[in-house]
Amino acid sequence: PPPPPPPPPPPPPFFFNHNTAFALSLGLVGSEMCIRDSLPGERWAKLCQNGMGNAISAMSTLGSQDMADNIDCRRIRINLAKEGAKVGIAQGLKVVEIGGKSAEFWADADKGDVFEELDDYMASRGGSVNWLASMAQDVHKGRHSEIDFMNGLISQKGREFGVPTPYNDAVIEAMHGIDNGSVKPDPSNVDRVMRLIA
């Protein structure tokens, strides 16, 4: 007679779930999968990353190198990331790195030494091509911007969780002007945002 079948495998540990089962089945066919519990925090970090540059590029017509060279653009971008990080943390999200720095580091941007380090960092992040953000390309083509789904969401969640978002609010106001045609895209809109903050 044939040998008896092997004993069944032990039951899975208590944390075994559908994601683990899926990852294991992928492993059987030679694929890899990473299981994460931080997807909302990863999505929020991506929102913050996009929110700290897209609208500035769209309203000002400045590319990535131009924004890295402009001290006011850097100040606005740092504060947009700071507000976004604070809002994500206030929601209890596991916010991953935003643009290569921890969310907690961005959230501390009001500290002088942290701000200076972030300013130096942003000054070095222009890239090798002076690219325009996707929102700037949309505005150039006459399309309505996604400002309400980007910085607008950060401001909305900020209100819900009691986190002030004055830089996001100023950028939203300026971009609403771009969208309704009362404001034209121009580098002077960086000064417009700075005046709205003051």
C-alpha cells in the first residue's frame, strides 16, 4: 500500500488574513508581494507631496528648478508639507516619508533649525530638468485644476481635526482665481500667496 499522506500543516497564526493568503499564493507562482498596513498613510504622503508643488507650479508657471531657486516658493512648499503632515498625523495615519523626509520632520518645520535644513533640502531638489507639475500642464491646456481634491482635501481634513492650514487655504484661494479666470498664471502669484498668509 502507498505510504500515508503527510500530516496537515499547522493552523495559520492568528494574524493570518486574506492578504497573507494572497501573498503566499503569489509566492507559489514565483511572484513577490509586500504586505503593508500603512496604505492610508502612504496615500496621504503622496497627497502631501503633490500638494506641496503642483499648485505653486500651476499658478506661477515656474518649473521645478525655478521653484527650488525661489526662496518664497521654498517657504510656501515647506509650509504646505508641514500642514499636510500635521493633518495626517492628527488623523492617526501612519504617514510615510514625504519627499524623502519623515512626516514628523516636516511637522516640526516651525523650528528654526528644522526649517533651515528643509530649506537647504528643497533648494537642492530642482532636478535636472525644469519640469512643470501636472496641474500646471492642465492649467496651460485650459483645464480646470484638481486643487479641491488635493490641497482642498488637506484643508478640509485640517478643519475636521482642528489643524490650521493657512498656506493650503491661500493656495486654494489663488488657484480658484486661476480656475475662474480672474487670476492669470504668472510668477507674481507667489507674492499673492505670501500676501494672503500675512
